Amino acid sequence: MANSDLDTHFHGRVRAASGRLLWLGLAIMLVGLAALVFPLVSTLVAALVVGWTLMFAGALAFIGAFSIHGTGPFFGALLTGLLSLAAGAFIVFNPLAGAVTLTLILGFVFMIQGAFELFFALEMRPHAGWWGMLLSGLASAVLAIIIATGWPAISAVALGILLGVNFVTTGLGYIAVSRSLKA
């Protein structure tokens, strides 16, 4: 199949699903708006999801450790499983403390991401599109600064607000695609 045939097939499938994409976009956007209206609740839900995920992954790693041969790899996998399980249990049973920790980690991620993107943008300059990476790097750096200056006080709402903004923009993206492909 030629590349244009794949594009035609892909666009045809997306066009056929445009109605479902509209409803998906609306649903995701409504969840995002709810997260923005109730940022504490959405922060706690995010912390609980992370906690349960860590507990599940830790339990699987713990069980999987017993199928590993060799003392070093066995104890490494066992320790990883136990640490994941303990971290997940800590977050599940202390979701606000978990949110504080997750917000701090997110601040570090934004700081590293922003530094990388700013460096990448400056290396790309003067090629077309370098400014998009510059804006993304600046946005990540600003978010890192906001988290750093407001932490730990903003931890109760930061994750919920970021998730809400992400869901709203994702929902708008699906709605835009749906509307642009309406047959």
C-alpha cells in the first residue's frame, strides 16, 4: 500500500468515526471542567490512581521476583516490588501527603523538561518551528516555578488543575477533529 493509500484509509476511518469523536471530546472536556471546578477532589483521585497503580505493580514485581534465578536479581526484583508496594500503600492511605510528593516530583519533571526544551529550541533556531519548542519550554519552566514557590500549599489542587486543563484541551482537540472531518 502506498503512503497516500494509507492516508486515505486512515482519514476515511477517522471521518467515519467523527460522531463518536465529538461525543468522546465532549465527555473528556466535561471531566476536565469537573476537575477544574473541584480541583481538590481531582487531585485526590489522581493520587489514589497513582497509589493503586504502584501497589498493583509492586505486587506483580514481588510475585515475579520468585521466578528469577540468582541471588542478586532476585533480591533486586523483590526490593523493587516491596518499595513500589510500600509507596503505593503510603499514597493510598495518605492521599494528601501523596499529592504533596507527586506535586514535588511533577515540579522536578517540569523543570527538567523546560530546561531540555529551551536548550532544544535554541539549538533549532533559526529553523522554522523553533519558537513552538521555545514556548513549550517557557511554559514548563513557569509551571516549575509556580510549583516551587507554592509548594507544599498548592499540592492540594495542583494535580487536579493540571489534569483538568489537560482534559479540557484534549476534549477540545477531539471536538475540533470531529468538526473538521464532518462529512
